[in-house]
Amino acid sequence: MVRGPRILPAHGSARYELRPSGGRFALPRPGVRIRLRAFTASPQTLSSADVQEAVRGAG
């Protein structure tokens, strides 16, 4: 993670900047779905969002 709060309270929202550990991430061809998934341990939850527009716009 490059930017964003380390802890996000329940029902909160924040903007994060993520970068791959190798420094680069090859984007799949246009039209391929890119999803961001966030997991929490306690309580166990999964949040997902389509992010292809944000990812492609940042390139």
C-alpha cells in the first residue's frame, strides 16, 4: 500500500493507492473484469469492487 489509512472503521470509506510488490502490473486486454477484494479477519468479511475504470484511467 502506498497511501491510505491503515485502519478503516466499520461502514467507513477511504481512498487507497496500491502498487504491486514488483513495481509493475500488466493490465489484461480491455473489457476484462478487474476486481479488488478486501478481507477482514474479525469479523470475517469480504468486500469486492469492480475497479477496471479506475485502474485503466491511472495508467
